[in-house]
Amino acid sequence: MFGGYPWFYEKKRKLTTFPWIRNLDYKESLLNDKYRKILNLKQYVMDEFDMAIKETPVLKTDSKTTIRQRQLSYINMKYFMTNLLDRKDRLTMAASIEVRVPFCDKDLVDFLYNVPFKYKYRSKVEKKLLRDAYKGTVIDEVIDRKKSPYPKSNSTEYHNEVVKLLREVLEDKNSILYEIFDIDKINDILNSTEELEVPWYGQLMRKTAFLAYLYQIDYWFKTYKIKLEIE
């Protein structure tokens, strides 16, 4: 809402696809031949992106720069933010906690959509409008600090646990992962000590997040007894 992500203010980034999705060719290569053909992942992503760009609300008087910022705001609200909110709801409600997200209030969202980006990002400081709004109310140490990464974990213990769980999953040749992915490539990533070259998702989520994602796919299919039927 306040343009805090780097793709809002890094001018070198061209808006040709969802900015939090990088290296789509590599991601598609992790699927096996069958599902690469069936899913046609790259085309699906581009179709979704093109549709979102076309339906972005703009004014006839908007400049090219303003239109680009509106497009970024719109795709972030429709795709990126909804994913974060869904995950927030599932994680917190599973622990009987209800979290409020005041900056997602509809009236505030409507207002911020029309606020020029030059007020949101100033003096090379992201979310400057939000920071300035709380000057004198919140202490400067909090106002001026960089946002803590969410939901990235830097815990080695967590990473090792994820690796352990995924290894156990791959011992079962009936796992859905064998149906969808190129397991040799998955094992190469699992056994390598190197980090993924680019984030798997967003700004920060790299190898640990990807391995956890694979584990969750297997868990989801087994828990809810899901079967794939391809026509």
C-alpha cells in the first residue's frame, strides 16, 4: 500500500511480468516433461499478468509513470498481498490468534491508490509517507528502522529440519512429488550446499522456502487424499 517493495522504486526493473516471480525458466525446468507440457507454466503466468495489467484502474490524465505505479499497486493488491493475507490467516487461526491488518482497511487502500508515489518514496527512503505520519507518535528508533524480513527464516536449525522432512518424504516413491517434478533435479538442490541464485519467491525466500514448499505439497496431497486426474 505504501510502495515499500523494491520493485516499486528500482527504475531499472521493467514491468514485463509479476516482479516477485523471477527465473521462471528455471522453475519450469524442475517439473518433469509431462507436467511441463500440460501446465505450460510460462504462458499461464503471462496470461494472468496481461489480464491484470489490462484491468488496472487508470485515469485518462495519468502519465506513463503514474500508470506504471498504479499497475504495480494493483497487481500487488490482487496477487502478492492476497497471498500474504491468506497465509497470515491460516497460520494465526491455527494457533487461535486473530491478527488485524489496519493498513489493509478498504478506505485507506482506496485513498493510497490515488496518492502519488513521490510522497510514498522520498529521500531514498521507502514508505516515507507512513513513517512521517507517525513522527511524534512512535519513537524514532522504530520509525527509521528497516523492516524485518517476513516470512524468511535465517535459522540453520529450521533449514536442517526442513531438509530432514523432505528427505523422509522422498523415501516414499508414491509421493505426489514423483508425479509432478524431476526428482533428480530436486535431489540435486537438496544435496547441494549452495543457495539458489535468485529468490524462489518475493525478495528473500530462497532454498529453505522452496524445500519447505515441496514438503507442504506432499503433506497437502496426503492429508486431504487428493488425486490428480489429467484429461
